[in-house]
Amino acid sequence: MLTWIDLIAVLWFLSLWIGYTLVARRKARTASCLSFELRRKRNDWMKQMLNRDNKMADVALISTLERNVSFFASSTLLILAGLLTALASSGSISEVLSYLTPWATQNKETVQVKILFLAVIYVFAFFQFTWSLRQYGFGGVLIGAAPDGREMTAEEQALYANRTAKVIDQAGHSFNYGLRSIYFSLATLSWFIDPNLFMAMSVLVLLVMKHREFHSKALKALQEC
């Protein structure tokens, strides 16, 4: 069903996705990037939270983050439903694609494989978003159970703040994994046109994410705060 260039394109795509995720996660521990700076800010946030009498603002912030993640999780389900519906019309889709791209092999079986590949990406994204939601919930529990910082030693405050920030940080990482899945799924759309374009778009998506993570204006603003 798939040509050798299609298989190479898929391997190239997966290598870029997995490779960038591993490199970005490792660099986030030492190099200044969005993840690194947000980890510091979350730690500062939790230290401030411990010394507040009223923690409603902190709970509201967690709720806002949960709503943002919930929106993406719901959207992912809708996209999955659309992709599964498209499977039933794969014959019509292949005819349209064959007319638009006469140089490419666009039979019904090939289109079905590509749609299923796209669906797998969104299933992965859905699991990441829902896990992020649960972890933000864990963070909310830790904020609700936080003791009065004025009755704790400096070491106890730092330890509790660090552990709570780590839970929220893990939720942020899971959310990032889900977002990356969506970004790379946009590159996958080009596979319906041409596998060479698919490989090129995968590189372009990676470069956009790298710029935003390590060289964006938002990062510079966080560094100056």
C-alpha cells in the first residue's frame, strides 16, 4: 500500500518528533528555555503560595490551566471523530487526491493508512492532555493541603514548594507533548500531497517549535522577570 518513499518519510517524521522531544527535555534541565524558565517561576509561585492566607487566587490559576487543557482534549476528540468518519469516505477522498496530485499514488488503501496514522497521533495527544489534566488536579490538591508557611522552617518551605512545583511542571510537560503532537499532525497533512513535502514540512514544524522554545520573545521576557 505504501511506497518506499512513504516509509522513509514516516521514519524521518518519527525520528524528528522523538529526537526533538528527547533533546528539548534534556536541554531544559540546564539551558535557558521556556520549560526551564517556567520551572523556576512555578517554584517561586509555590513559595509565595505558602505565605498567603487566602489561596483562592492560586486555586483559580490552576482551574484556568485545567480549562485550557480541557479545551484541547475536547478538540482532540472531535478531530478523532472526524478522522474516523473520513475513513468511511476514503474512496471519495482518494479520487479527489488523485485528481489534485496525479504524480502520487492515491488509492483507497493508501488514504486509509494515512488517515489511521493521523488518528494515532491524535490518540496520543488525547492521552497526554488528559494526563496533564489529572496532574493539574494533583497540584490543586497539594495547594489545598498546603500548611501555613509561617509555621514552617525555610527548609520545609523550600521542600514543599519544590515538590508541588514539580507536579505542576510535569503537568506542563504533558501539555507540551500534546501540543507537539498537534503541531506535527499538521505536517502529516502534507503527506496526502507528497511524501517529500511531508519530510520538508516536518523539518519546518521542528524549526518553528525550536524557535519558540529557545529563541522567542516570550522567553526573553521570562528571563528578564
